[in-house]
Amino acid sequence: MVVTSRDVARLAGVSQPTVSRALRDDSRVSEATKVRVREAAQLLGYVPSEAGRALSSGRTRRIGLLLTDLDNQFYSHIIAPVHRELETLGYQLMLHTESADNDTIVERLLANGLDGLILATTIVESPVPLRLKDRGLPFVYFNRTGALVDADATVVDPTAGYERAVARAAELGHRRVGAVLGPSNTSTAQARESALRAALLRHGLTLAEADTRRVPYGAAAGEEAAAEILDGEQRPTLLFCGNDVVAYGVLNAAHRAGLRVPDDLSVIGFDDLPEAAWPIIGLATIGYDIAAMAAAAADLIVRRIEDRSAPIANTRFESAFVERRTLGPVSAD
């Protein structure tokens, strides 16, 4: 037999609405009544239903994480920390994917009864944040931000990481430097390219356009772009990459071209994904605390849901250069 809130109410000697309020820790219910209701619920083994709570509170306690590319290894490393943090805060994580049809994505999200949304793959001019704002659905940016709406965000500051990486590259004798950067319609690619160019300039170096490509954040795109750059006698001795996944593709291109890493070509990524540290890869990269940044996004969306009037918060994570075997001195050959 299923125990209901009415059974708890009869045992505690209160009304059914009082049971609901007491179990929600409503301030309108006295502490003595709350204790009596909780004891009755525990004695009967009563568990409040999520559906009932949603109806009474107007919240589902479900938060969406909106992604575009589920195959990208980067996103597999943020799902778990977001889930853990939301669970600690009493919310559930719902994974959603974004298609090219921006006209229906917001309606689909609203139809799922979400309390809020974490945007993880936003492009700069995406209309989705604007439509979410118009429909009153709270959201935060993770990693990437949009230009049309200012909102809570967790982002990486690439400045310190690039400064140390470029300084070390200069120490090792690198003078012709190229890059396989991320897509120019993302805030991450824009920020990283700006920070990289500034760091290179401080060390008397530049990026030649012939040695620079801007591609989607994927291994296949990275490999194709690197193959173009490396196809010639005059090639860079070092390639900076928009992220680690792009760098994996660049390493594949170097291998196919018969180039030794780092003897013939050095490679530096961005993100410091766990796989980058594998001995078989040993990718030099620029890292930051991905798990902490993901958890911070979860904290921000819950804060926004529970206090719509709170000032906009932007949490910035510092970056650091992680030197590994794919960076070496320029060969004397």
C-alpha cells in the first residue's frame, strides 16, 4: 500500500497542506509542527513525490545542460562534476543537444519543464540566449559566452597560460610559430587568439597567416588544417592548438607526414584534458581546473533560479602552462 501525505497528516494531527509545507521547511509552519510531521513521515516511510513537489512549488528542480557536439571529448569531462554539484544542491541534471534549428530549441527546452539551463556550446551571435531571456528561463554560460545577452558565466582567462607557454617556446628557440585555432564565432577562440598574439608580440614573435587556420573544435578538423600547414618546405617549428582535441588531430597529421614530435614539430594544446597526460600522448598544453569550473556553473544557475534579482556574476579561472614531451627545442638540423 502506498503511503500518502494524507496518511502523514492523519498521524501528525494536521492538514494535508501543512504536511507539504512542513516537509518544504516553510517558515509559516512552527518548528514543533515540523518535527511532528517529520516523525510521522519517517514512521510511515513516506517519500514525497517529485511531481507533487513540482506542482506545489512551481519548480521541477531539473536543470538542463545544452550541448551541440556530444562526440567532443571535452564535454564528457564536465558532465560528471555538474551532475555531482547539482545533486548536492538538490537538483537533477538533464542533458540536451542543440541542433541547427534555433527556432525550436527554446520551445523544446521549455516543454521539458526545466528550472534553468547551462549553455556550454554557445556561439557569439547565437539567438538562443536572447530567446531564453524573453521567455524567462534562467541560464548561465559555461566556457563560451554570447554577445547578445549578458548573463552569469564561468570562463577561462588564457593570459597567464599563454604567457608562460610562449616564454618557454622562445627559450627553446622557436621563431616560426603557427596555430590551428578554434572557430572565430566562439568567444573561447577569440579570447585565446587575442591572448596568444599578445604573448607572442611581447617575445618578438608573430603568427603568419600562412601558418594559421581557424577550424571547428574537433580532431578531424585539426588534422586537416595541420596537413595544409605542414605541406611545404617552409613550415613552423611549433603549432599552438585551439584545444587539446584539435591538438590530437595535429599530432595525427604530423605522424602521417613522417614528422617527429617534438624533434621536427612541437605542439601545444589547451584545456589539459586527462588524456593529454597519458604517456602515449604527453601533450604540452594550457590547463585550468575544468571540474571546478563546471561545478561553479552549477552553483551559478542554482543561485540565479533561487534569486532572479541577484547581480550578474562572472567567475574567471586562471590558466597555467603544463609542459610535456610534445614541446621540445628547435632541431639544429
